Amino acid sequence: MLRSVVLWLQLSTSLLLLPVTLWADERPSDAGSQQLSPDDPLLRALQELQRDVDALRGEIRGNRPEPALMPVKPSPVPPAAMKNSMQGQSLRSPAFELSKQSKRQTPLPAVSITPAKSDHWSFQPITAPRLPPVQDAAWGRDDLDRFILARLEQAQLKPNPDADRYTLLRRVTFDLTGLPPTPSEIRAFVNDHGPLDEALARVVDRLLASPRFGERWGRHWLDVVRYADSVGRNWNAPFTYAWRYRDYVIDSFNADKPYDQFITEQLAGDLLSAEELNLRRAQITATGFLALGAMDIIEPEGESLMMDRIDEQIDVTTRALLGLTVACARCHDHKYEPVTMHDYYALAGIFYSTNTKSGQRRGNYVADDDLVLLPSADGRTTPVPGVHSMADMTRLGWREVLWTTDPNLAMAAVEGRVQDCPVRLNGEAYNRGPVPPRGDFHIAGLSGLNKIASDTSGRLELAGWITSAENPMTARVMVNRVWQHLLGRGLVETVDNFGQSGSTPTHPQLLDHLASRFRETWSVKSLIRAIVLSRTYRLSSSGQAAGLKTDGANKLYWRAHLKRLEMEAVRDALLAVSGRLSLERPQGIQVAGRGGKGRWGETRSLLEISSPYRTVYLPVLRSLLPEMYSTFDFPNPTQVKGQREVTTVAPQALFLMNSDFANRIAGDTGLLMLNEQSSHRERIQEIYLRLLGRLPDRGEIKDAEAFMAGLTGQTEIYRWSTLIQALFICGEFRTLL
């Protein structure tokens, strides 16, 4: 079916000009239309599309379609390996021979890379490059600064001066915690008369130690791993225990869990050992990474649904961790990357041998028996009494939609029936070809996995390969993600794509310098600390004639990039400045419903947009996001999204002007100012400190007083809240300078 969709897109231009009957073999009878001869390639293509649609219909009805007449040739598999995996079956099946003929008739365009070797930069070993010579050796504060300065000097550009302390503190506080600095924190930093290097280091260490750090950087990771609290698609059933994985991610960033361990736990935590109970529970919970994908759970259970889930797991694993689009090889050898169908299905075999328990099951779309029971101190082996599944709801007459939180249930992945995954010709679930041994993939000449035991899935070996020193992509991808969040632009702009179709690094030596440092400890906090204490990070964002003329896009980092605050930071800042923000973590299941229609069925969040909790703790329901999310560019939670879209549209200002949420926040903030400050000038200064992280100048104070004086006949609280709301709407509130 996937190939059919591609074919449809290829033919779309012709179809717009040529009226044809798609679901029949007859040619158009209209005298004014073009006639197709029986051997016309367009007609043959349409007939093949019809066969694919018929096959799909048969699969939906529960029938297994016959093999296609001209299947795509599967990737070549070493005969010796295939002899073992197929237990003596002949490799030269009729389908395979037809595939060879088809390949000869319609050869694919040649590519410049092979599975055995690639000269593409991202597949090359990480080096520890020598520091480049620079003229102004005193400028830098970290070794990374030398790589930036060397390029600037080569381009005959000078970097901007440092940002002022107000701007710098607001920037680093939002970047590390997603919250604005408080007025007392601003005054302490601005009035610190010690060297800026030391004062900034104290601030950074305080922010890195704050629990708010994990909430900020955990949300970045949740974007990448397509986190959601519902399954999406046709029956949008809730993921009742996705929040356990979310909390695991936040806690891991706060604890500065080594990144290689963080990856290993998410791929194979259930296969690790731990004597300490809480660590063991966390390891199992981490595998929820594999269970969060969007699925069409109304499909018949079987190979089709399983292969779709596996494809989604391959996609998130390779794109999130390696920056590589391996999932493109499901139906054919990758057109751009050194990945074959053999590689894809050798990797698929690992997940084919894994039992993914997300809490969904056809006919019982919320099911506690499709979840994992975590080990507990009391040794409980059954869920606590309550409502855990649609079967439980049935006994209550479908009236109860609130789920009971079991202290030990979790979404997770565990070992399944260990077996290799046959190649699916054309990507069709029931059209089987050769059977590559699981784990037998070799990409661009990189070393392969350690030998997988016959009784294990291979997930632990996969995690070991991804985090090994021989794999150059893992560290580069993560370093680039961190750099992008802090500097506003990745050294590789396509943060989720390090392949042939992705961007090349603007500073390849700097990327390797940071990646080699990162791999020494795998500490994300240490990496972030080094970057935010660098001279490059603290530059002002103002323009300069030479820089704008030579490097208008600022690829050389002669100034700081302006960064738009994400939706979560905007909402959390609104709650913080009004005094309404709660720093508590909500406990238990915060979604209701079962995914169906009607009052008692539809999945919904129990936390509204006006709830006092940080936004990271609000449920993310696929296709049911609140208005504020879409207005402020929250990513599609079905996709790997390491870099969000940034738009400037009228609804953003209108939301801050007219929504009940913004109006209440403005009123609460105005009341806070009336209660805390005595004079007009003090209130205006406090408002600017809270909202914009700086003091107003004389002109701004004068304008604010004139603005409120013009609101004649209004109450004092109305005048102050209107001024506050005007500042909410200004670009400076939603931008890091």
C-alpha cells in the first residue's frame, strides 16, 4: 500500500489532466478524453494500483493477499546467512526471480554510497581536532570558542560584545529551566560586582541543580520521542500510564543520568539488572519509549498491525538516536542512505521479538493485561482493585470514565517470542521473502552488533551498538540537539537528519570537538554548562553592518540568534509572573475516557489550560490538543520533532489579548502589583522585571503612565491589568534576545 501511495503521487499530474475510471479497467468513453491503449504504461500503472487496493481491502477483511505479480527485489542477503535463517529453503523462490526480472526492466537510479562504505561526513569516525589558532586568544572562555572565533577571523568579522546582564540572565534562565528569572534573582545578578565569568557560573550551577531543569530539558526529549498520552488515529484511546515514562525522562535529566545509560534503559531496560528496587522500576518504565507510537488499533490484530508498530519503532529509534531515516527501507532499498531492505528487516527482527505493552488491545482498547506490573516492595502480582480497563467500565455500565491509578502498572516493552523477521516484499505484511538474521545489519561500513544469543531479542546488543565508540552518529546527534536549543540553530540545521538529504555542518570540527568531549562522560549537564559559559553563548543579538553584509543568516555566530519562546515557556511564564504557578507534580492518571464518542467515551484531559501546573505535566492527547498548543507551534505528537516550527501569526497576539486564560492572568498579576508595590513607578518597574526581565527606561515609564491615564473611567485594577496584557503581546515577552 505504501508503494501504491508513492505511485499515486507520481501519477497525480497526469491524473489531473486525464479523466480515467480508477476502479475499472475500461478506458474513458467520453469522446473528448484521451484514449489509453492496452499497453500504455499509465494504464498498466493504474491497474497495478487497483490490485494493491484490492489486496489491502482483502487484508482489512481478514484475508491474506496473494503475492504481488511483480514484487520489489529484496536486498541481497549473504547466502550463508540465509541458509541458516531459512533452514534449507531455496533462496530462488518464484517471487524472488520475478523481482530480479522487474529490477532489470526498471533499474533504480544509481547512488554514490553503498552499505559497505560511505564517504558521507556523518558516518566518519569522530576525531578530537586540534584547537585552531586565533589572533585574539584572550576572547574565548571555553575551547569551543576558538572554533567559532577562527571562522569569524577568517571571514574578517568581529563578534558582538557581550549581552548586558539583564538580557543574559533572562536568556540562560529560560534556556535551562523554561521559566523567567524572579525580580530578586535579577537584582542579585545585576548587583553582583564580581567578574562576570564567576557570577554567571554561580547562576548556571544553581539552575542546573534546580528540579526545573529536568522539566525543561525533559520536554525537549519528549518532542524527539513523539510523546503523547493517547494512541491517536481512528480510536484515540488513552495511554493511561504514559506519564510514568514522562516522569522517568524528567527525573533522568535532573539526575544527569549518563546519556549512554539513558539510551540503553529506553531500548532494553527490562533486560538490565539492578539490586535497588527504584532503579529496577525505572529501567522497566524507560522502555515505554518503544510503546508511545500512534497506532490504528481498530485494525485486525496480526502481521499488518505488528509491522506498522515495528516500522514506527525503527523510525523513532534511528531518527531520534542516530539522525538516520532507516524506516525508508521498509519497501525498497533506501534511495539516499546506505541502508538496504536486508538491513531494515535485520533490525526489524529485534522488535519482532519484542512484546510491546502499551495498554491497548483490539476490542478492549484500554486493558490492564496489556501493561506491565512493576516490581514492588510488597511483592504484589496483581493490580489493585479499581477501574483499569474497558472491561472494568463495562461492569459499571459505562458511566465511570476515571481510571484508577495503580502504583505498579506501566507501559513497557518486554521480551516476546524470539524470531527473525522475514523481508516483506513491497512492504506488504503477508508478502514474505528471505529471512535476515536479526541484528545482521551493517550501515556504511560501521561495525555490526555483537552476536545476539538465540533466546534474546537483541535489544540490549542494539543499545550497545548505538552507544559504542565505533558509532559516530549518536554523540554528534545529541550534541547538535543541545547546541540548537541553546544557540538557536544547530551546527547541522536538520537536527533529525544527518543523512545524504540533510544539511552539512557549518562547523564540522567544532561538532567533533564537542562530541568527543561528550563521549568522555556522556554528561548532558556538563555539555550544557560548557556551552552556556562560553563567550559564544553570551554575545548580544544586536546587528552590525559588517556581519549583516557578510553573514546575514548568522551561520558563523557573530551574534546571538533571537529565539522565540515555545508554547510551554510562554504559558509557564504567564503563570509564574501572576503568582499562580504550582511547582508540584500532579499525581496519577490525568486523562479520562476510553477513546470512543460521546460524553463518557471521548478521551479528555483532566487538567485544563488554566491548571496551575507546569505545561510539561498537562496530558498531550493526539488530535485533541488545546487551542493554545496549535497557536504557539506545539509539534505534532505523532512525529519525531527535534526542531519546532516557528511562526508569527495574528492568532498568537489575539490569544494573549482575548482568551479567558490571558485575561485572568493579567488580572491576577495586576492585583499582585497593587498589593506588593506602593507607587506607580515601583509597580511599573516591577512589571517590567517580571515580564521582560529588565527595568524600563524613562521613556517607557512615561509611556506606561500616559497609557493608563488614557483609560479614564476604569477601575485601577483594570488599568494595571491592561498595561500588563499589552506587555504580554509585545514581541520582547515571547523572545529571548
